[in-house]
Amino acid sequence: MNKRFLFTLIVLLLPVAAHAARISEITETSITDRALKFFTFADPSLRYALLGSVLLGACCGLMGAFLVVRKLSLMGDALSHAVLPGVALGFLWDMSKNPLAIFIGAVVVGLLGTLVVQALRNTTRHKEDAALGFVLASFFAVGICLFTMLQNLPGGDKSGLDKFMFGQAAALGRSDVILLAVVTVIVLGAIGWFYKEYLVTSFDPGFARAVGIKVRWFDHSLMLLLAFAIVSALQAVGIVLVSAMLVIPAATATLLSDRFPRVLILSAVFGVLSAGLGAFSSYVGRNLPTGPFMVLSAAAVFAIAFFFGPRHGLISRWRRQRSRTSRIQRENTLKALYHIQETSEIIGEHIPVRDLAERRRLSLDEALAELHSLEKNDLVTVNPDRSVVTFTPQGWERACQIVRNHRLWELYLTRSANYAADHVHDDAEAVEHLLSEATVIQLEKELHYARTDPHGKLIPGIEDMRRGAAGASTSSTRNAAILPNHS
């Protein structure tokens, strides 16, 4: 795939990217030269674009974390579109692209949008998603009409307002970066000063009201900070993509941690990382847009967390499930070997592999495959001709633990839950692999250290495990002395 085809594909997938500003228009040098020049930070436009993008990423990442945990992701999208009329009104203030006038106009209209959403929620039967949809569509439509009118004014087609639609990270100037810095400092200061209040109102507003926190005031202030973040981000990624910079880094952070302080930090870090990668891609590429590449970078980081995250990653969950399935299979095989040996009443003797296959209802090859897994984990010893198997001390102890868990749970269900003795087996089969040692000890206390289950079978205890382990050890030692003579 050549570079021309790749660029064409990006334009087809992201039509707005064709209109977005680029950091570098250099086409005469190689990608390697442009990459090296990027890290020298010699280009003034690069310095402004990179610094502004990093500030934007941090600010949006922090605010996005609160939006995601409050389940208000659509609020960011609605506000980003609702501020468009404010951008037009700010331009009309003195018929110039005054950053402060545009910022004030956009913030005021954004706050008006949040008030309309709350009014619709409180005075109608519609839920929040319908109110957000109404505000997003109606305010955005008003903004488009105002933009069209401005474009028809003398010189309006050269005003550069269209960059607020698609972003202009490459054209960020000193005043834009200062505005981004001020907004980021305000957001950081507010979150740091009122962190506990924002945390409690985000997760448990009822408790917050009970302890005297003014929930509505903090909700409104959070929406004000959100409006600040959105308006300041418009210069870099535009109205169309700003919601992505709010939501994607925060969503990525929640895949990696369940603790909100860590989510907040990770969200800001991923926002900064995405902004930096977007600026880098735009600079080293040939006429590649900055804003969309910031969003694509954020999506790439999300994809990595989605597949490879240590706790919630798809591959990690698959590996844990596979490991759990293998462990349960090994424990079921150990339990079957215990039952076979239990009937013989001779601890430590050889168990025919054919008996195991019959009890597990497996073919001989399938039974040998299960024993191979046990052998790799040092739980059993299989003789060279693969006909008999013997517990190792560790294997015997684990087999006793599984049987003990099963029979204790059966006894608990019959005594405490009034289950019939012939109806407890299936429940015990499911629970025996999940009981922790602390839970088992508690069960033993509640059952007064009973020695038999509802069917009259022995519940293995510590002494049984030790006695069996000694027998298994003696048998294994005997095998070690005998097996070489057979070979």
C-alpha cells in the first residue's frame, strides 16, 4: 500500500480531515528527516501546535474522566455542537477572530445549552438523552445558519471561522496557547481544590446531599469547566471531533483501572499522549491533518488497552478464562483419582489409568492427556508404560482440598439451607473450585468440624492430607527405585 493510496483512504474515511489544518506542508524531505526535525522543536509553528495540543489533551482527559463515570459522555458531544452559535456571536462582536470574544460567546451559549437540557428534564417527561439530542441538533442548526450568514458578508469567506468546525491545531498562535494554558490551570485548580466534592457527587449524590454538599452547585460548576475545556479545544480539533478527545482517553483509562484517582491520572496521560502522537503524525506525514490524527491516536491507544489491558483486556480475559478452565479440569481429574483410591482404601497405591478413563467417561488417550497436564504441574507421577498413576504429595493434598470443599458445601446446604441430600451434588460441583481457604475454615467452624458428608463419606481433614501425602511420598520414592529396573 503506497502513501498516496493511504492518504486517499484517510480522506474517504474522514471527510472532515480534508479541511483540517496541518502542522507541516513539507514534502521535499524524507519521513526520517521530518521525524528528526520534529524532536528538535525548531519550527515555531510546531512548538505552538504541540504545546497547545498537549494542554488540550490534559484538560480534555481530566474532564472526560468525570463525564464517563457520571455516564454523561453524550453531554460532551451535545455541548461541543451547542457552542457553535456562540463562536459566531463572538466573531460578530467586533467582526474579527478575537480569541477572548469567541471564548466568552461560546461558553455563554454552552452554559445556556446545559440549562435547556436541565429544563427539559425537569419540565417534561423526556429523559436526558432526548434533551441532549434536542440541544445538539437545534443549537448546531442555529450555528450553521449564523456561519452561512457570516460567510456571505464582505470578507466573511476569509474569516477562518470554518476552522472551528474541523480544527486548526497547525495554526495555533501564542494567544491561543495562552488561553489553553489558562483554561487548563483553572480546570486543574478546581479539580484539585474540590476533588472530594466532585468525587462524592459523581458516585453518590444522595450521600453528598446527606452530608451537606451542594450537589447542584457542583454539577453546574462541572458543566462550566466542561464548557471551558470544549471551547478551548475547538481551535485544535474542531466541533466535530472534540467530544472524541473528551471520551476516548477516559474510556481507555477505565479499561485499566477501577479506582477513580488512577482513572483521572491515566485519562490525562492518555489525552496528552494522543495529542503528542497526533502532532507527530501530522508533522512527519505529507499534508496529514492534525486534529483527526489526534483522535486516531486516542483510538489506537484505546484499542491497545481493549485487547491487552491486564484486567479488562480481551486477550487477558481470554487467557484467565483458559487458565481457569484448565485448573478446573485438573482439579476434577484429581478428584476422580481420589474417589478411585478411596474405594480401594489403600493410600498411595497405583491407580490404573483405565479406571480413571472409565470414571471420567473418557477415551484412554483423553485420560492420558489429562494426566499429562497433572504431571507437568507435579501433581501425579505416571509410570513409563503409561498404565498406572500415583499421587505426588502436592497432588494428594490438592485432591483432598477439592473433595473437602465439595463435601463441606453439601453438608452446609443440607443443614443450613434445608436441601435434600440427593439435590446438593450439582451445586457443590460448581462451588468447590471457588471456595477460598478462609471460607472453608469458616464452614468447618459452623459445621462443628463434621467428619462425614450427608452421604456418610469422610470429609478429608488436615490429618488425612498429611497421612496421604506421606503415603504418596513413600509410593513415589518406591516408584523411583523400581522404574529404572523396568526400563
